[in-house]
Amino acid sequence: MLNLFKKKPDNLPEFWNDYEAKFQEKLPEEITHTRFVVFDTETTGFDIKKDRMLSIGAVAIKNKSINIADGFEEYISQETFNPKTVKIHGIIQNERIETLTEEEAVKAFLNYIGNSVLVAHHAGFDIGMVNEALSRLGLPKLKNKVLDTVNLYRGTRIISNLINREKSYTLDEIAETYNIDIKDRHTAAGDAFITAIAFLTILGKLNTDGKMNLKKLFRV
Amino acid sequence: MKNTIASRIADFLKNYPPFNLLKKEDLLEIAKHVKVKYLEKGKMLFAEGDIGHKRFYVVNKGAISLERDNNGKRETIDKCDEGDIFGLRPLFAKENYLINAIAEEETILYAIPIKKFKPLSEKNKEVNNFLIQSFASNTRNPYSEAHKGKLISEKEPAENQYKPNNNLFELQPAPVTKKVVMTPPDTTIKAAAQLMSKKKVGSVLVVEKNIPKGIVTDEDFRDMVATGTFGIETPISKIMASPVICYPQGLTIAQAQLTMMKHHINHICITEDGTPNTKVVGILSEHDIMVSEGHNPSVLMKAIQRSSSTNELKKIRHKITLLLRGFLAANIPLNHISKIIFELNDATIKRIIERCIKKLPTPPPCDFTWISLGSQGRKEQLLQTDQDNALIFEDVPEEKLEETRAYFLELARKVNKRLNIIGYEFCPAEMMAKNPKYCLSLNEWKDQFTNWIIDPGNDEILLCSIFFDFDISYGNVNLSNSLADHIFSLTKDNRKFYAVMGATTLRNPSPLGFFRQFLLEEDGENKDFFDIKKRGITPLTDAGRLLILYHQVKNISNTSERFEKLAQLEPNNKELFLACAYASKVLLKFRTQHGLENRNSGRFIDLENLSKEEKIKLKRCFKSIRQVQELIKYRFEVTPYI
């Protein structure tokens, strides 16, 4: 029983220790100095326990720009195959896309994100998928701070009894409001890019007084 | 690693020069190193004198205004929109920028690394020529399709600015239309006329294998067909003017105008080598020259009615802003300005709806009315602000109701989206026709208003005040009239409703404090600014609406016109109402000028920057606001307890 609470990190692999070490550095206060990683996962389904990730796509944002060279797009080879998802994602098992094992992909992802602030649309799901994969490897959960574009977008809506602010907005709805091109929808990288543009736009809307900092952003 | 995002960026770039001249793999390599940059509206990307960036820029979405300081005044040199390239100076010289680049609206840029791009452009002669030519040229006219995609140099005469006498204008290349309406010589006069009216053009080029043979204009129909000289089944070649006056590309506006005067013609045909023996590349019309001049409302109106894409409308909208600026500079009476700008806005909305209906697979299942609310409804929308609109459709049998609504929601979604693209922000309260709450049948609307008026809470009054100021933009006027009658029948002698509405009107008190100082905003992002909308325009608008409703006057939604009408209806209060009419014009003009200067809604005013004279003018307006508020208080027995 005690073991459960005292999972000592001595037997954790090196890549995890490297990842963890990055959190000793404090996050900057200013949004412009912060590295955000906007990511999305494509999965075989919506059950965090049963389903598996097919791919992870991400882009990094710093100083209000997305650096395409600092991107992440990996596909994960599947042991269990679910034909239903093929249609949606266009990722066919054994298609000639280079794939990684789940462990390799997670390892690469940890190395890529470091201590950056993670951003995703319905972030709970994507974070959950990654955490489940980590737990299968006997590793703890992600340590990064997380922002959810659903919440942030809600924060841009005016406070009025005339609109329902509790509504859960889809990525498509946000893209329509901000007039974002939705090509490559339903690929992890494509969705991550759309989410990133939405995130930048939302930041612009929330920061009209120029005083928004990281702390306030987490309170939206 | 797969490169979904880089391919997507390459996909965008390949549509625009010089990237269309690059090899696919080279372009992808460039795309991999692009940075996607977001700029808020009004943000400066670089300023005159800044050290050159390591990247140059392509506009992906939005618009960038290139400006130069001219003795402390900002001069717009050019405007870049989707696909346009700017910030090229560091590509050629280690010099500092000579201009300012400012986001005219919310903008997304692709920043291309010069280090990666330069080796490619040096290898590819065509690319290099394009860049050098464009950088050195000072002739780009960003509004003419013929020059679309050409680059701009950073030292350019300010030809696109509004100037009543723009001398440089005549030396600009004449705008050439590439989409020429053409027909073979054996077409009948009737068919040719049908073609022209379908394409909404005043002339048609008669061609044989793309070689120009003749031209027919509206005038020829009048002189040779309507007079009975030729029947409508006669081949068009019988009435065409031949040979066609042809020129090669690159004609300046001055040359074109001279040629037209000399030959008494309105059109010049542009062919490959400038003779009538080679293929047509475009046509140049007097009309297009006038449009490119851009400060003539009737020409803009025609351009709106003929526009065939949302992008075209967006460009026309930009010219409307130039026109507005010119009008204000020339001190033209605000009534007159509002009317013209309203008509142009109205035509834009109509045109968009018209085009969206055509895009749907079936025509509307029944009659409908598109109404504009808020400032556009009051004909007071000079600057582009939010879009507020709603849709009323005819009553249909119960079982058809949802199906009918689905059709109009789809239509509204398209219209709202396009209005957004041309610059009307989505309404933050979602008061738009695409919202199922505001896309209702006539009976549903009547019920809606009944609920609002019978049990008026704060939200209901807010909705009423928005919906009472409607103007029909498109469709069947009987629907909106029938709704207005319904509203009057409900409000007639309804003292409770007037009292609640009166209380709301008085919620924004007179903007002068006890010591006759201005009341400033006390918190929020606009702290210490004066909110001219909340404290000046809204109280007047509210007062005008309430009083006109009390008199049951239909179809006047403009605030100053409402007060002028009230002055007629109540001779004993004539002076006060005329003062209010005057005040509402002054405040609107104030806001508009501020908005244009600061590229925003003009709502928040920094009093420190006002002259003594302006302050006195404002205070005089506020006096009228206080007086009319007093009048409302007594007339509608507004007590502070409501």
C-alpha cells in the first residue's frame, strides 16, 4: 500500500529523468517568452483506457509565432487494429508512413515538449491519452502546465445572458468564427496547426489591454 | 517525419508569385522553415529605421498597411492582402526599413527566411527578375486585378491615398480586366444582349478564335436595334464597331484616357502585341479607370452590384473607407455622408445575400426579410463595426417549419460568414441571423416581441432596443411592416413598458459630473478614457427610440431623423429636439473621425488630445442629453425604483 504513494524515481529511465530535470527551470512570466506546445492526438477511439494513439502532431509557439521547423509529427504502429478509424484519419496500418512504437513516440514527445506549456482543444482527452501511454510504460503523468482552447475561447465570449457560455465549442465552430482554413482536419498535425492559429487569435482577443501574462492566462 | 503542416503552407504559397515559379521540392523546403506570425489589429511589424528582419513576409490572412511618415502625418503607401509580399528590402540590401508595416486588421503572416530563400532566387532567373523588377518598380496598383501578385517596392508614390487632386494617378498603369465577355460574330443580337445582361456588362467583344473582330456596346443597341434598324435575330457582326482599337499591355491611365477621347470610345482592347491580329488578353474600360480612382460613390455602387467575389467586395469596402475619409476631410454635412455610406453598406449586404441565394441548391422556399439591426439599422454605421442582423420568414405550415428554418439558417450562415470576411466582425452576443434564436417565422417573431414587451426585464429591454432599430436590407418589406404594426399594437398606451424602457434610457446618466467635468471610465482596459458611445451616443439613441415609439412612428430608425420628426410632432419641444438631432450628428462625426485616426471603433476618446473647442462642442451636446433625459423622466413617470 505504501508503495503506491512512494513511487521512487530511482528506477525510472533516463529519458524520463531528463524530462523531469527540465522542470527545475521556472516558467517565464511573459507570454511572449513562453514556449507553448499546441498538440493533438489521433486515436482509435474515445475510450482513454482501451483506445490507442495513432499519431501525435504538435507545433511550438513562441513570441506569437509558430515556428514550422519546430514541429512534431509522429505516427505510432498499432498492435490492435480498429478498422473504424481508418476512414476518419486516413492513416492506414502499414501505409508507407514511417511509424514508431508507442514507447519511442512518447519518448520523442517528452523530449520535444520539455517544460513547455501544453495547449490542446479538449485538452483533458489528449493529456489523458498520453498519460495512459506513460502509465503503460510504468511512468508518472505529464508534469506540464496545460491550457484548453475550449476554456480560453469561452473566455473571449462576452458575459451576457443572451448567450450560453457553458456551451462546449468544437474546433470547427471556432475555426468558423475566426475564419481559419480547415484543410487537413482530422490529422493530428493538421488539427494541432488549426488549434495553434485559434490559440494565437484567442490570445490576441484576451490581451486587448496588453497586460495579459501567463498567470492571468491560467485563470481564464 | 511527415510534413503535413509544411505541405499545407507550400500549398498556399504555390498560388502566388514568385513561389509559383519554384520547384515543388524547393518550395516544400522553404515551407519547412516558415514562421507563422500572428498580429493583432494595429500592431506594428516593423517601423521606418528598424534594422531589416531576417525574413520577408507573405500575407496569409488579413491585411497589412504600408505607411510612411510625412511630416508627422502617416501616409498610406500601399495595402497588402492575401498572397501579397512585402518587407523585401533586407533581401536586397543591408539597409534599414524605409517604411512602417502595420496590421490593418487581425493578420496572419508567413515569414520566409531570407537565408533559405536567397540561394533559390539567385539560382532561378525568373524568380530573381520578378523580385528585382517588383522591388524597383513603383507602379503597382494593388486594386487592379491585372497587377495582382506583382510585388511592391517600398518607395512608392502615395497613389492610393485619397487626394482630391492626385496628379500621379494618371501615370499609373490602366487597370485591365482579364475576364473579358466575348462572343463569336454569328451570335444573334438577342443572344448577345442576353449574355451582356447576365454578366452585367455594358459591352461585348466579338471574337473569332480569340482574335478581336469588333465590339458592341449598350449604345449600339440603342442606336441600331431599338430604333428598328436591325432585328434582334440579326447576327451581332452587323452592328459591331470594327476594327477594334487595340493596344499592348502596360498602357498608362493617361494614355488610355487620351485614346478614348480621340476615338470617342469607352473601351480599349488589349492584345498580345497590341494589334487586332493577335489574341485578346484583356479589356480596359473607362468604367474600370474610374473605379480605380476610387472616390466616386456611384462608381463604387456599380462595382458592388457587379462584384462577383467576396474578395472583390472586400476591396471595394476599403475604398468606401477612403471615400469616408475624404468626405470628412472635406467637411461634407454628416447627414449626407451617412446616407451615402449607408447606401453603399446596404448595397454590399444586398449583393452578398443575392450571391448566397444563388450558391444554394434551391431558391428560398418562401418569402423572407433580412433585417439589419443596431447602428446599420439606424443608418449610423460609418465605420465597420459588428454585424447585428436577423431574419424573418413567411409563416409556413407547422410541418414545414423546421425544414424552412433549416434553409434560412444555411443561407444566414453563408451571409454572416461573408460579411465577416469583408470586415463586419461577428456580433459577440451572437445576435445574427445564423443563430436559430434570431431566424424565425413572422408568427414566431410576433410571439417573441409579445413576450419581451409584456414582461420586460433587463434582457428583454436590451433585446427590444436592439430590435426596434431595424432596417430592411433584403426581401419582402410586408413581413417587417407587419412585425412593426404588431409592436405598435402592443406598446400603444402601455405605460408600464414605457416606464421600464425609460428607466433603461436613464441608466446612462448625463456624461458631465457635478463639477461639469467629463466622467471617465474608472476601470478596465479603457480606464481614464471617455466612452463616447456609452455616455453620449447610446443615451441619445435610447431617448430617440423611446419617444418615437411613443408617437408610433414607423420606418424612421435614424436617431437624428427621429429627433427631427419629433420636433415636428411636438412644436413646444422643438428647440430641444433639434438640439438633440444636432448633438447626435456631432457625436457620430466625432466618433467616426476618431475611429479613422486610430483604426478602431472610435469609441474611447482620450480627452487630453482634444482641443478646447472640441471639448466645448461636446459639453454642449451633453447639455441636450441631460434635458431630454429630464423630459423622459417626467413624461414616463420613471421612478428610481424600477
